[in-house]
Amino acid sequence: MISIEAQSTFLSPYSPNFNSIENYWSKIKENVPTQEYPNPIGINQAIGLVLGEDITG
């Protein structure tokens, strides 16, 4: 048996309030129409309109 030195670190429970991407996903899920988009640019434009940002790159 091999012995190794390890340390444990306390991690707080998951909270969407601490993760800013959760706010974006919430807005996207509520406001982007559920439809088929012909290409990635179409969905990027729809998401950009919801977020008020140009994410098409």
C-alpha cells in the first residue's frame, strides 16, 4: 500500500447566485424562441438580441 499526503478543502454548496453564467442562461431560456435555426449565426443573433450584445464574433 502506498501512503500519500493529501489535504481536503471545504467547498460551499453550489449556488447559481455565485455563477454569473446562470443569469445569462436563464435570460436565454426565457426569451429565445424555441425554433429551428438554419445556422449557428441565426441562434447567435437571437441570443445576442436577448443579452443586448453582439456575440456573432
